[in-house]
Amino acid sequence: MTIENIIEEKNLKLTVARRELLGILHAHNRPLCFEDIKEKINMDKATFYRNISKFEEEAIVNSFESNDKKRYYEMQEFPHAHFICNTCNAIECLKNIEPINLEGYIITDIIFKGICKGCKHEEE
Amino acid sequence: MTIENIIEEKNLKLTVARRELLGILHAHNRPLCFEDIKEKINMDKATFYRNISKFEEEAIVNSFESNDKKRYYEMQEFPHAHFICNTCNAIECLKNIEPINLEGYIITDIIFKGICKGCKHEEE
DNA sequence: TTCTTATGTGCAACTTAGTCGCATTTTATA
DNA sequence: TATAAAATGCGACTAAGTTGCACATAAGAA
């Protein structure tokens, strides 16, 4: 599925900003915040946040808050859990954990916090 | 364990602000943000954030970011997972879920996001 | 290809959570 | 009761995210 297809499928206009923004998110296999993205492309923050909101409404992108008060965004292609390290603040994607069920709830996202493998190793 | 004992055990000074702050957190069985707390007690936000940071360092309190860009705090008495509803933004404590293990990681906190029982019911 | 219109973009001003420096107050101890 | 270290409150600041508005652009019609 190309970026052009995704945009077309949702009946959104294909603009330069949208192509660039989805291009960056698609190319990186990790969640990115606005700060990460503005290092890579020159885009006004109002444009960034308006497009990101639209992508979230259309279920193209999903997001979560990390430990650093910033929101991180990624393509919703393969929904998966995340691990946020309290020590180094790194965000890892956990693509292979077994599904968890909570009776009565619909789970769309799981965030684990704690100490990642690297930091745990350094502590020992 | 009284608030006075907790403070003394960690070798912190027992001040009016600290007693009030821990009193509020102790009295409410749900995570609270600064906005929630300033409705209940009159405390400068610098004092709030400095004390909350100290309580976190001392493992008296823990915290997480919600969907609303605010950080929520609660006593660390009974560590447990949380459910944040994407629809109504409510935060629920999940005190009875079975423990999850991730090989190589130390998990200190789990946050589930999705649709809570109430909102799921309304959708149907 | 050009015209038209709805939609998107960029700018600047704004809001709000959270931080920091500093003068003053309070706690704990001698 | 005196003292020193630590906590508080204030005001100024930072940075994420939002909003209104004028201008630019995508996409379909003519």
C-alpha cells in the first residue's frame, strides 16, 4: 500500500505536506514526535498537528504520550504494544507479545513502562 | 502506615504542603493531576511539582501521562495497571489483572488504552 | 488547459503544563 | 532559643499544542 493509495482511500487531498509527513512515518519503524519530524522536514507545526489529527481520525496513524510530555505518532499498519524505559526514555515496539484480553473492555493499545533490556544490563 | 510515618521513613521534612498533598492522594482512590489537586488545596504549582518529583524519587508516588497531556499521580501503595478510555478519557485502576512477564525487561507499570465498559455499552 | 471552489498551509498570537532562580519562611536539630 | 539547611511562593520562562485569518493549492468542471 503506497502513501498515495492510503490518502486516496480515505478521500483526503494529496498535498506535499501530507506526502512528506506520511513518508517520514512510513520510513521509520518507531514512533516519532513533532520534534523528531521537524528535524527531517520543514513543516509548520500547525500544519503538522492538523494533519496528524486528521490521520488519527482516519485511523492511518495512532499515538500515545511518553514520559517526556510529548506525543509520539506512528503508522497504524501493525498495531502493537510499546515499552517505555523509565531510565533512558527510549520507546521500543513490542511486536510479538501474546494478546491480552480484559473482559468488558476493548483494548486498542498497551504501554508497558519500566526498565529496558539495555538499562537493566547496565544496572547489574 | 500514616502520612507522617511515610515522610519520616524517607527522611523528608514534614511540611504543611507535603502533609496536605499526600493527604489528598491518600484519600482518593484514583490518579489525580495538578488541576484536580489545586481544586482541593491551595498550593503553588512549583511547590506541587517539586514535592511530587521528590515523592516519585522516593517511590512514595508514581505517575503516568494520560490522553489529555496531563500527568496523573497516585500513591504507590498497591502497584496496579490502568485503563484509559479513548472516548471519555476516564482513568480506571485495574487492581486484579494477572501479572505479565516480558523476558529481559522489568515492568513497573502497564497502561491499557481503548474503550471502557461504559462507553462500549453506549456504542451498542 | 484553464477556471472555480473547497480545502490546506503558514504565520502569529495564544493557552497551558511544567521548570527555574531567588528572596523569604519554615522545619529539625543543637 | 538560635541556627542552618531545606521548603515555599512568586514571577518569569520554556515548549507543546491550538486557533483565526489571509493566502496558496489540489482536484474536478467547463
